[in-house]
Amino acid sequence: MITDLQNIKNIASEKHQENIDFQDFLKFQDGILLDNLVENINKKTESSIDCTQCGNCCKSLMINVSEDEANDLSQHLQTDRESFDATYLEKGSNGLMLMNTIPCNFLSDNKCTVYTHRFAGCKEFPAMHLPNFKQRLFTTFMHYERCPIIFNVVESLKTETGFTKDTN
Ligand code: SF4
Ligand code: SF4
């Protein structure tokens, strides 16, 4: 299992064309079989990677925040919405609310300090546990070099599907 982010970045650069070819290959695979394969690989991968040694998603992603989530977290932090919004949020170009810092305000020592009140986007990422993997190829490969879980799932998937890797 490769978890070093610099190492992953270097490999991602070397595998740029291979990954484009792999996405084309995946588009012709059976969606249900693929979901089962990804689910099994993801279980093994997630259990071998300690997110608290990484935290890269919380250090690098823009996090969307809904009204309900802002209400919930402001209550948890015992602050009123006005102060909460002024301290933690900004409006994106589409008018939706976003966390106003990257890395996230709530990350400390690679751990989420508001874990039980974290946002839907945080709970979902890296989304390898979700069905319809074929519909999420773009976002999966967008985060391939950001997330060691995605990187390792994709690399195992190349082997498990019999994809011919680029040996050049
Ligand atoms: S709320 Fe927690 S899980 Fe979400 S980005 Fe911030 S630190 Fe990470
Ligand atoms: S989900 Fe991925 S990017 Fe986020 S902490 Fe875990 S391994 Fe790192």
C-alpha cells in the first residue's frame, strides 16, 4: 500500500496516459460487477490506511456547507449563526456556502475536531463505498493523487480487471 503523498504525486504524473486509457477501459466494463469489485477492494484498502496520518482531503478540498449543517454545527459550538458565518463561511460564486479556509478550520493534528457534526461532503469523501462507480470516474480520477485510498483502490482495480498497464 502506497500512502506517501509525494510518492503518489510522482506516480500519478508517470501514469497520466495510463489513467486516461484505464478510464476508457472502465467505461466498457459491467457496472454491477465493477461496483462489487470496488466495494471489496475498498474494504481492504480503507482498513489498511489511517486517515489520521494523512488528512489531505481536509487540507485541500473546498467544503460545501448547507443551512442545516451550519445550524447544527453552530449549535454544537454554542455560537450564534451570525458569528459562525462570519468566522467560518464564505459565499461561493454560485451563492452556496463554503468553508472559508483550506485547510479546514476544524482540522487539528490531522483529526476533525467536530467529527460527529462534520459536513455531508466530508462524510462522503472519498466515495469509494458508493454504488455507480462508472458514473463517478471523472471525480475519482480528479482526486486520484490527492487521496491514498483512491490511489490504491484504482491501482488494485487495474490488476483485478485485467487491465494492461503501460510498461513504458
Ligand atoms: S469538517 Fe472535519 S472532516 Fe470536514 S473538512 Fe473539516 S476537518 Fe475535515
Ligand atoms: S480520505 Fe483519503 S485524502 Fe482523506 S485522509 Fe483519508 S486517505 Fe487522506
